Amino acid sequence: MDYVIGNIVTLKKGHPCGTNEWEVIRTGADFKLKCRGCGRIVMIPRKAFEKSVKKVIS
């Protein structure tokens, strides 16, 4: 599946702030994600990201 900047995705594992919705900020070999709850930004490898995506909201 193609992920584009601005997509909102739900991951299998929730964030400690209580939400599991993330906004895609950057794509490529690594994905940069921004937590929709607290605004924290994390980078994870593409393989781990694709494995942990539950669904694409928008």
C-alpha cells in the first residue's frame, strides 16, 4: 500500500499518552510519525511501520 504525507494511520500498539492515531510526516526508507494525542514525533523503519499499521483513517 502507498502511504502519503498527511495520512492518519492507526497502529497496533498504542502510544503511552493514550492514543494510537498517528499522522505520517515523512516517507521513504524510514517513516516519521507525529502522535495525534501529544504531538510527539518518532521515526521508525519502513518494515516495522508496515507491519504495525492496523488501518488507514484518511
